[in-house]
Amino acid sequence: MAFNNELVILQQYKDLIDENIIVSKANIKGIITFVNDKFCQISGYTKEELLGKPHSILRHEDVDASVFKDMWDTIKTKKRTWTGQVKNKRKDGRAYYVDAIVSPILDQNGEIIEYIALRYDVSDMINAKRLLADELKKIKNPLLVMVQIEGYESLENFYGKEITSIIENKFAMHLLDYCPVGCVFPKVYQLDNGIFAMVKDLEDSVVLSEANIMQLKKFQQNIKDGVLKFGTYEYDLNVILSYGNRSEFIYEDVLIGLKKAIQFKKEFMYADSFTLQEKEKAKQNLHTINMIKKAIDSKNIKSYFQPIVNTKTGKIDKYESLVRLQNDDGQILSPFFFLETAKDGKYYHQITEAIVENSLNMLRKTDKEISINLSTLDIEDVDLRNKIITLITMNSDIAPRLVLELLEDEEVNDFNVVIDFISLVKIFGVKIAIDDFGAGHSNFERLLSFQPDILKLDGSLIKNIHQNKYSRDIVETIKMFADKQNLKTVAEFVSCKEVYDIVKEIGIDYLQGYYLGEPNKLLASEALNI
């Protein structure tokens, strides 16, 4: 009875192992002599296809040969147990991951008679991005779809990370339920930050059909119409969807597609060659950054001066200092070609510093006023702010002819810093203008904070004022307000006689634009008398 009881217990041990552990044995040459059912289940091969074959039948090309060399050195030469994580390949080409233990079995003389390997499937524990990348490698014509929970950051801020994680997991479990008939995906890959991916093989279809696209739109609409429930809670979720079917860089393309959809406020985005576009953009940006750095080092950040005309006298009273860059070939480039890149490359403040120095040097050569564009973000930079204050202090005798045109930015962190800066430079007689007034972030509320001397009307209000009565009404309103507050007004973008006549009739104090004079590296001395 005791012997039979031991057999029953041993059988239970064997059943437990067979259900959970992937087991194989090999002879001293590494040829497979035994596999259990779990081995066949995960590999996709039958026992007949595996027996008599080397384990290399499962080898994935991504695994470096050094891994297997280390394993054989350990089990064959050192006769010790080897452990490690291995990426294997199923019969259908799909990858799976196992934690493996491989041991030599020794006879009474210490000689190897066979090898036994125990493996545990850890594919579900592997990073979803890694598993998705494996899947994309084996598919000839993939359709990759990514969806991101709309307003994910707000969701996380409102519910906290723990609750949001529960919502994500629940959503991942039910995401395939939203697929309409004919739109079948085998699996959901849960990525980071509320992003989920699905992929399938289009097989012989290289081009997406209209039916494919309509199915994706229906899938998205089903999510919008549905309600995610768990426990007593219900959540209405919308998703942004990006999809692509170009095999090269498909993952990167579709991920960029999500970012572009959010940027341009789209819900549905086809990702086509975005990665190549980004690479080309990055290449161009590197070239531009290098050009900017050279220009700064060689003092080739130049100021060109555009005249600002007194409306009543028709004479040039002021100039605006406008940035230009001279490249290695001697070409003069407008800000369009480098300024935004300079901001991203952290050279913007150095350019601003160069323009301030150029303008102060030119103030020594003229009796006119010169204005400089200065962003509120420039002022927030402590090093640049201190540098500008130092330059103004060193040139206090000409500071009253300096005008700082403030360019506002929505990302200003501390308006108190900006206000303190304005108060300080005004002590030296520096005038303050609000640039682009009447549009964007420049508004009447800022007047209370900045206490400017000049309002420079936004170009969008001026350039079509001869064709747009609405623009004219706004400009007239601003002019009346400015007069009540004893503020001077400047209209830029005066590009033709028709515009010139209207803004002059309204009574704008100063005019600027190509009709009156283009930016030039030298100051004009003659009166225009238009």
C-alpha cells in the first residue's frame, strides 16, 4: 500500500510539472530525446517533429551565439547547471521567452549521460514593446494600430496613478471587444502612458482598402459609444487612433502619428513615412545648429535695422533691430531659417545677447531710438537677464533711446520676475513696448502688469486693414484706448499705399513696413516725407 501511495504522489508531481514546466531531454550530442506536452504547446511543433532534432530548431536569430557558448561551457565542460533567459522561435516564426535551467545528468563515474532542461514561459512578463517588436519582425504586410486614451494625463492627475492603472488594465482586457465584424486582431499590447497597440498581417494586401479604414473608424466609434465598467464605477473613454502599414519604421511611424494627432487636434491619423521625415528634419536641425554655433563664435549674428516712421512728420524717428545670420558663404539669412531651431538648441539666448550688444553699439552712431525684441522667456533666464541689465547699466547715457519690445509667451513661469525687470530698466529711461498687441497672449490684462510706453499693433490687424472693416474697427478701438492712456502706437506690416493711407487716417503714431523701408545693416539718414 505504501508503494502504491508513493506512485500516486509521484504521478501528481509529474502532472504538476507537465502542466506548468516546459521539459526536454537531450543526449550528449544535444539531440532531443524527450519533450513534454507543454513543450509542444508553446513551440508549435509536434513530438514527432522535435524528437531526433537539435535544440537549435528553436533558436531565434536575435540571440547572440555567445549565450549558447556560455551554456555549453557550463554544462559540458564544467558539468554545472546553467540558468538564463532565452528568446526562442515558434514553428510559425513568433518569438517567446523562457527562463531556463539546463543541467547535465551524470553517471556514477561523473560522466555526462544526458542533459535535462526545465523552462518557464515568461513571455507575458517581458516588456510589451519588446514583444510587439518581435511580432512586427515576422509579419510581411503588417497593419499596426495604436490608440491612446484621450486626456490620459488629466485622467492620471484626477484619479491618481493607482486608479488609472486599474482603468488601463480593464480597458486592455476589453479593447478587442470593440472591434467590429471583420476587424480581428489577435492580441493587445499595453504600452506606456495610456497607449495600446494591435497588429495583424494583411497577408497579400499591400495597400489598405477603404473597408479597412472604415473598420478602424468604427472600432474607434465603438469605444466612444461604449462605457467601461468595473465594480460600481463607469468610465466614458475616447481614444486617439494612429495606424500604419509601411513595414519599415512602422512602430516609430505610428507612435509619431499619435503625437501629431494630439498636436494638430486630430482623432484619426494615418502614419506615413513620419520617421523618415523626422530623420530628415533632425539632420537639417543638426546642420542649422552647427551653422548657428559657428555664427555665434565668429560674431556673425547681425542686426539689420528697419525704419519706423513718424506719421505726422514722415521722417524716420526710430529703428527696429532685426536679427540676421551670416553663414560661411557670406549669405544673410532671415530668422525664418534658424531662430526656431536656435530655441530648441539652447542658442536663442546667445543670439538675443548679440542683438542687444549690436543695438547698443548702433545707438552710439545715431540720435534715433532703436527697439529690440525680447521675449518674456529671455527675461526669465537669470544669466541673460543679468547680462542685459549689465549692458544697460554700462550704457546708461544712451539707455533712454532704447526700446524693449516684449514678445509674450504662454509658457511664462513667473510674471513677477518680468515685472521686476521692467521696473528696473525703466529707472534707466528704457521704454517698454508690447509687441503683437491685439492678438495671441498680448492683451489688455498685460497692460496693468507691464505698464508699457508703446503698443505695437499685431501685423494681422494691419496687413489687410484696407480690405477688412473688422480689422479697422479693432485698430481704431485700440488707438482710442492708447490715447486715453497716453500710450504711443506703432503699426507694422505697412506694405502698400492703401494700408499706409488708412493707418495714417486712423492716427497711428508710427508706421513700419516694406512700403516705408526694408531692414538694412546701415541706418538711413534721410527723411521719407511720404
